[in-house]
Amino acid sequence: MTVSGTTYTDGVARTPDADRHARDYIDRVVESHRRNGYGLRLSKKRYEAAVAQVAETFRGLIDASSRNRAA
């Protein structure tokens, strides 16, 4: 079952895969820019750098959320 993007299995919540979510996010942004007429092309190096930066942000949000639930 999925609730608010979090997957629950056997009553235990799994931590979302930040890298996978970051790749999905970057792909959506690039596709949105292309649909709006911008010729956005990322080299593999820049794509991986963007994914790493977004994944780190996602991990920070997940950690902050976990700390708030524990408090």
C-alpha cells in the first residue's frame, strides 16, 4: 500500500530510495523544459551531479522528517 509516497510492507515503513526519486525528479524537470520549448540537454556528468545534489536534499528532508516523528 502507498500513502503519500511512502511504501508500507508488513506493517514496517521502508525508507524511500532518494537516488531513484532524484532521477525521476530530474527526468520530469528535463521533460517539462523540453515540452516548453527549451533545448535542455545534460551531459552524463552534469546529470549525475544534479541527481546527487537532489538526492542529498531528499535525504535531508527524510532525516528531518524522521527526527520530527521521534520527538
